Amino acid sequence: MKIKARMLIAGTILAFAAGCVSVPLAPGAAAVVITRDPAAVSSCSPVGNVALDAQQQGTDPVGQIRNQAVGLGGNVVLDTTRSIQEAWGTGPSTGVIYRCPDTNHATSGS
């Protein structure tokens, strides 16, 4: 019985630890701005879309989105996640990636 209890505790700890995994950021990803203000990207060029699947949403969605933005040459993401409930409180799950000449403007609109 003690072995089963220990295995249950160890499994629970591993499950929680797996849910807290952060994604290593690509070079430049930390500087990517995420905003919900469409006006912040009015002078920017769209370069692609992002849509995280359920697994990606559970593993550092902000890091995932920033890495995808850098991979497409973008520096700002317009978060189009419909609601906080859709994001399960973890962060953005859909968006449009933009290349903006001035990210200070985008930062002020977030």
C-alpha cells in the first residue's frame, strides 16, 4: 500500500511539473510585443497568423507566440483570442503577427 501511495504522489508531482514547463525563447523573442489594441498595429505589415493547439496553450503560450512571431519576422502580435475563458487564463491562443517599424507605439497600446 505504501508503494502505491508513493507512486501516486510522485505521479501527481510530475504532472504538475510538466504543466509548468516554459518554452526556451528564440533570440529576439523577448522583445516581441503582444497587444489587444488594433490601433497599435495600424501602421504595421501583417506577416502571418498564429493559432496554438491545446498542448501549446498548456505549455507557455506567451513564449510559443513570441517564438512564432520571431520565426515569421514579426515583432508585434495582435492577440485575437476571443475571451479569457477561451485562453483558460493561460494567455493568448490566436493572433496576427505584424512587423512594425515602431514597437514603442504598439507597447503603449497594449
